[in-house]
Amino acid sequence: GKNCDVIIADLSKKESILKLKELHPLIIVDDASHLWSHQISALIYLYDALPSGGIYILEDLGTSFSVNKNYCDASICAYDFCSAIAEVTTSKKPLRGDHLFKAEIESIGMRTEMISFICGSCIMIKK
């Protein structure tokens, strides 16, 4: 459409993520790599780029439950990462217990107004 641009970038490369971050999009749909590390790092870096009311959609969370171990390249799956964000968003309190990504999860969770899981995806709306 006239007011919509689709941008394709390689989310396995930090340079690509940082270039996308400069655009300050209203909606981000991560329908890219199914690797857990790519899903998590894109969310960590790109969430900051969203304005208040911006929407982040992380697709392909089904790989967190896949028997295909090719996606398991991080110490935590993308679903568990988003689930921890949901805990902070819901409670508005620090994450219970220790966590490798505690600071990142708490930062995103405290700045999230709404988080919802649907079939294969997580949708977040930024405060």
C-alpha cells in the first residue's frame, strides 16, 4: 500500500538489525529465521525501535517445540523468552529467579502494555 513499506533483512547479522532499528517502524513482524538466537536477538534489538503503541509480532514460535534440533542454538527457546516477558508484563515486577537474559526480559516486559500468544506467534504492544 501507499503507507506501507516491506523491508527484508538478514536478522542473523547485527548490522542488518541496527539498520532496521533506525527506521522506527510502527509494526515489526519477525517472520525470518527459525533459529532461537535470531528470534531473541532481533526482539532485544528491535523492540527499542518501536514507538509507544508499536506492535511487535514474533512468528514461528512453533520451532521452540520442534523435534528438529537445528533450531536449538541458544540456551533458551524463543517461546520461553517471550513467556518470561509475559511474566514481567503481567506482574510489573522483576522476573522471579535468575535468568541469563534477565535484564533484557525485564526491560522489554516493563515497557510492554499487552502481550498475547496465538497459534505459533507472540504479539506485543509497547507502552
